[in-house]
Amino acid sequence: MRISVIGCGYLGAVHAASMAHLGHDVVGIDVDEAKIASLSAGRAPFFEPGLPEVLESAGASGRLRFTTDFAAAADADVHFVAVGTPQVADGDAADMRFVDAAFSSLLEHVKHGDLIVGKSTVPVGTAARLAALVAERQPGATLAWNPEFLREGFAVKDTVSPDRLVYGVPDGEAGERAARLLDEVYASAVAAGTPVIVTDYATAELVKVSANAFLATKISFINAMAEIAEVTGADVTKLADAIGHDARIGRRFLNAGVGFGGGCLPKDIRAFSARARELGRGEAVQFLDEVDKINLRRRTRVVEMVREEAGGLAGVRVGVLGLAFKPHSDDIRDSPALEIAMRLADAGAIVTATDPQAVENTKRRAPQLRFADSAEEAVRDADIVLLITEWPEFTGLDPVSLGQSVAHRTVIDGRNALDPAAWRGAGWTYRGLGR
């Protein structure tokens, strides 16, 4: 099929490359000239495992190109809108300017029979509003909403082989045709038996934000238990193991630590709450405000733990392992690791940080930090070592060898990802959250 993808940030670039990888003819369109130049040269403007290879192969096949010219969308039959919806500067709501601008520019080039597909995470009610705009500007086109469920670090896999497909479509023949076209787009996944849920606009919009809200709640729940464990002497990891055996609960994402971050979960749960308040149903999701507070408290707790171990922060040498909000990513948006490192430095600590992918991004944001190319360099002569992003390069470190580099063998495990017995056996003072 001939496909255009509007917006070539994280979501759009991955989607465009993956669609071309699946055999479609794809044009990616973005107003950012530098981003388009990078993608046109086969270079991903961010780190995502597998994306460089897909960009290279799709580009070499001739099925993938990138441009800043919206007129290039005129040749496509299906148009995916994948622009960002960041949090507004003065509140919790989603900033819809980029989505609205993308639709406005795209509709100048959409023709009768085209399918426009929203992939952005938007407040419920957005699709209905935009469907009215499409009907006004190009009555022969149809709007569908097809939310994304990408995990950073696994985005290409999640696009090519998703765990479910959700189509929000209008009623009647137009909706049936939209679903058929989307089945063609995702033909390989559909043939592989991927569950397909065809529903209305509002449900499709809510699927995405409710999934994020549930995941955030699960993470914050175990972190709330960690707060109790810290004052009772309980072990939150053993607690998670025990309750995780209950099939109704499950063990995944019950790992206490510094909590969630990134460009999705924090801003999405806040935007969900803001939209619920607009709809007069704020009390229905009021618990999400506490979920957010619990999550942010974990960052403060790590700073407090450093202060407790060192007897203060001024002049304390801290080696920070991890800057990205999660492993296998260079994303530092709302990163717990970066916030903790910056707060320590601002309080007078001498912070040297490293990350396999996120150092260059961080240098522009946090000039008060020192940076190292390896874990060994980051912790050299450190009074305290902080593990905050659970990269395999860090969780697999040898505590005996690493102990030769530090001034004091004290480690704070912000992800409960290390083996306490092994580190204590190597002479370290080990502290984990909720342990």
C-alpha cells in the first residue's frame, strides 16, 4: 500500500520504517529539516535497537523516503498521523497544537477515498472532533484511530509484531472499509493471529490512556509497599515475588525502585486526569494523582538515602550509573535517573554519571554533572555508587572488581536489580528501596 506518516519523531520514524519493512511504499513527512536529513541518510536521530537496520534496508529497497513537503502525501492512500502530544507548559493537559497543525496541513492533500489514521495519544473526544474536521474539508475521506503500544527498546518489534491491534472507526460502511484497509496495512500481524479489536473512536482513545494508567498504578502500588517495608523491616522484593504468583496480579512490573519516567506514562496519566476533570468525572481517576505523587516521592527517597549514608551532600562524590529513563533507550524525558543526579549536584554533591546511550543527550540538559565513558570511570574514588537505570552493563558488574575503584564501598540500588548477598559479600554496604 502507499502510506504517508506525518510526524517523524520517535513514534513516526519507527512506524514509517517498519511499514516499509513490511513491504509498503512509505513517505515520512516532518517540518524538522534536520530530522528529515538524518532519516534520509539512514541515520536514526535517537537510539532504538533495530531501527538503524530497518532504516537501512527499507531505504535501500526504495520503499522508504522522507521529506518536509506535505504535498508528498497526495500520492498515498493511507495517512498515519504520529505527532507528539506533550504536556502543556502551564498545566497537566495534553498540548494538541501539533496534532491540529498536522491535520490542517495534511487535509490540503487528502483525496476522496483516503484513510487518515491517528496514532498519537490524545484526550478522549479528539477523534470525534477531528472526524468532523475531515468531513468538512474532505467529505470523501475517513478517519480511524489506531493507538500505539510501543515499548522503548522494543519499538520495531512491537510495530511489526504487536500484541494487539485496536481500530477506532466510525459506524457503517465507512468504518467497515477503514477496518479492511487497516487489516491490509497490518496483514502480516493479522495473518499471525494478532488479536484485532474494532471499536468506536472513544474506546480506542481510552484503550491507550487506560493501559498506561493501569501500568503506572501497578508500578506505584509496589513502590507504596516499599515505603511501608522501609519502616517495618519487610523485604518488598520478596513481597512482590509472593503476590506475583497470584495469576490475578502477576509479577511483571512489580519491581520497586525509583519509579517510571519517560515521555509517555507521566504526561499521559496527568493528561488523562485533566481530561476527566473537563468531562466532570475527575473523581473517577483521582487515584492517579496519588499514583503520580508516589512515583515522584521515590526520587526524593534516593536523594535522602545518599544524604543518610554520607551524613550530608556537600562535597560527597557520587558515581551515578544510568541517565536514560529505562535501559535500551537514550530518552531522558522525565528520567528519574537524571532528576536524581541533578538534584544531588545542585545540593553540592560531586556527581559523575555514565550511561551507554544517554550521555550526549544529558550534556545539553545538565551541565552541572560530570560525565564518564564507563561505569569504572564514573565510580572512581566515589563515596557512594548509585544504580538508577538497570542496563545489563551495570547489573552485571563485578562487585569485587568495582570495589577496587571506589573510595568507599557503598551502593544504593535504585532498581533493586543487584544481588544484595553478592555485593555485601564483597564488602559493600548495600541499600535497596524497600529492602
